[in-house]
Amino acid sequence: MNKNYLPKIFLSLFGVAMACMPAISKEVKKPNIIFILADDLGYGDVSALNENSKIKTVNIDRLVSQGVSFTDAHSSSAVCTPTRYGILTGRYNWRSNLKSGVLMGYSKPLIPKDRRTMASFLKEEDYQTACIGKWHLGWTWNNIEKGKDSINYAMPIKDGPTTLGFDYFYGISGSLDMDPYVYVENDKPTALPNRITQNSGMKTWRKGPTASDFVHEQTLPNIISRAENYITEKSKSKSPFFLYLPLTAPHTPILPSAEFQGKSGLNAYGDFVLMVDAMLGKVLSAVEKAGISENTIIVFTSDNGCSPSANFGELKAKGHNPSYIFRGHKADLFDGGHRIPCVVRWPARIKTHQVDQTVCLNDFMATFANVTGYKLKDNEGEDSYNLMPLLLNSNPQPAIREATVHHSIDGAFTIRKGEWKLLFSAGSGGWSSPKSNEPNYKSLPPVQLYNLKSDPGEAKNLYAEFPAVVAELTALMKKYIQDGRSTPGAPQKNDGKEIVL
């Protein structure tokens, strides 16, 4: 027998066996996640989503060309705080103790410590977690119980982001126009207030104490610089990271830096949108320089529609509508209040396509749980649906969401199912403003029904013509309230006072 025969047989059989076994290559690493939340950016402000946009958002457009863009994405609320609550908890904001309005810079925390957040479950899944930017979900300033003038800024805050799953926090308590104007890093103010500042017009911010290291015009670039450094540092780690990056712009005060002033050819708001787009470009560059683009999920979206502070009339005169073809703006129930740009890029898993199904920002809680293998409990993410089927396929059937509920600044409801949208509010729950594109809220009927397929601009109220649709959507809305959830699972309790349509 040939002495080389047995070794050849052995090697052949070994090769067949190895081919049949699962790969024993490097462990598949969970993706990094960067969730970028613009503040008051309208759907129509993104040139890739609005063929008539007068603002060329080259970096957002680049994301659209490289990922999944949603044409029917919505925030759960038409204003700031509630939407942030929905993103981080996967639960409709009106189930919390905040039934209308928003928190202010001195407000107590809205999310209880025992409520699981996106950050807390990702931390359990071995993620490094950070929030850099605008918090606006409340915390406890030292000595606040004696009044805001008694706050001791030399002492740490309590009940902030680091108690809700974030390893690191750097940012401000509320919107950039809400005092106090103090940066907090982790739980400690970075500097003491040494003056009182105030401004007006499109640059408006409320009168309040301002820290020695706080300059309103530098806030957005400062936040982005911190985010770039975080990405660079954490990309070197073996553990994945989650960066929640809630921007302060283009919300008021509208403060484009010198290089962007006049660049849009519209007004200061248009210039500020271009600055936001450029800041996104810096984040994308940081990801690319760190060599982590392939396995990093990047979400870019907005917390609600564009504010009337942008001056819709002035923009319209120059051919630009921040709400695109949709009616309304920030704060109200019409689609302009809560239909928002939303783009997701993840080169390792998803290919470029467009999704036309209705989705909600609440859904990222269940989506990231699916991506990382975390199983949500019955009292977690009660209104969050997994978007992965949509990220992998442009239009899987049946639809991911049964229906979607939206909330206005004054606590009014609308429910959307398929092409139908029912508004439970006289005046649509918004505000009237000389700069608004909707000046006659008070004259609107008490309940409105629109078919968004045939009437995306919500111009024709069909309430009287389709009583069966009204009855169906009303019953579903009541069920969602009563069950304490809109996803399958055990019924849960809502917080605070009883919810009434």
C-alpha cells in the first residue's frame, strides 16, 4: 500500500467534515448604533424627499442613497419631550404622566427609574451607551425643591440619563431656548452660571442663568465635536457602542454660524438646516475615519415637524415648504406636525430601498432589541414594532403596524390605519401663529376623517360620509387606551390620570 494513501484519504474526509460544519470564524460582532435626532426638521426640508426643496441637504441625501428611507415615518407626538419619551421607551408618550405640552429646563424626570429604556437593555447586551445633546426628559437639579433660584449648580444633578442606562451623558436639560443654560457632563454641571442672557426674534431664547462655558451659537458644533470624539474613542473597543445624539437644531434659537449665513438663499432657518446637514456630515466622516461604517447602524430622523418659527410664509414666497405636500406643522395633528424624515443605513445587512409603510419612531426600541437578541418583556416597548422586515424588504405583507396614534401639544389624539386617519380634536390640537401655514384652527370641525391615499394634504373631511370607518377607528383607539399597549401582549396600566378622547 502506498504510504501516502492514508494521509490523503484522511485529509479528504477531514475537508468534507469541515465543509459540513458551521463556520468557526471570528464571532459576528453586534453593530454599533448611532441614533441622530434633529430638532424640528421638517419632512420637506430634505431634498432627497422633496423634489421641490430649495435646501440641498447633501449629507442626508447621501444617507438616503446608501440606506433605507421611509416616506411615511412619524413621531408619536408633534412636540419635543413626548417624542423623546416614545423613542427611549417604545411606549406612547400619553401613557406617561405627561398628558400634554412639554417639560421645561427645570422639570422633574418623566421616565421612572424602573422603566426599561433603549439604553438600559442595550447596556445589558454589552453595549457602551452614551447620550450627547438635548435631553428634555427632566432631571432633578440640586435644591430645586426650594425653587429654581435656589439651585446649587456646584452639586450633581439626580435622576438624569445615567440612571436610565446611559454610561455617559453630555448635554443640556431642555431645548436651547429653555433656561438654565448649563452643560452637564454625566451628573455634574461643567461650569457655574455667571450671567443672565436673553435674546429675541428667530434667535430667541428665554431669560435665564448662563454658565461661564455656555455660548448659544456654539452649542450645536460643541455637541457634534463631542460626538466625533466619542465615536473615535469607542470604535477602538471590543464592545459595540450606542450613541443617542439628540441635536439642538434647527429648533429656536435659529443660529447658523457665519459660514452658513445666507447660504440657503431663503432665510436664517434655511441656513440653519444646511448647518445641521453639515454637522451630520461630520458624524458620517468620523464613522468612516474610524473604519466602522460597514457594521454601524445610523439612524437620522427628526422629533416632529417644522415649527412656525421657521416662518412658513417667508419660505413659501421663495418656493420652499418644510411640510412638503402635507398640511400643518409642529404641535398639531395634521401630518405636517408628525410626519418626519427617517433614514437608516447599515451596509452589513440592508440594501438601499424606499419604504412606504407607516412606521413610528417608537419602533426602534423593538428593532434594536431584535438586532441584538434582547427579548422585550410585556411591560417594555408596549407600542414598539420590529422594523427589521421593512429594513430587509421594501414592502412585506401584512403591514408591520396595525395602526399608529399621534398626539398634539394640547393632548389631542389622531389614529391612522392604512389610508384612513381620524382626528379627535376641534382645531387639530395645534397652535395658531401669524407665521403658520394653518391660520384658522378654531374654525375646524370637532372630529375629522381623511383618506391620505387620495388626499395627502388632508383637505376634505370625510367624517359624515364614512361612519363605519369612524366607528372602527374610534373603537381601536379606545382599545389601545384601555389595554395600555398597541402591540400583542398582556394588558398594561397607563400612568397618571385617566385618558379621555
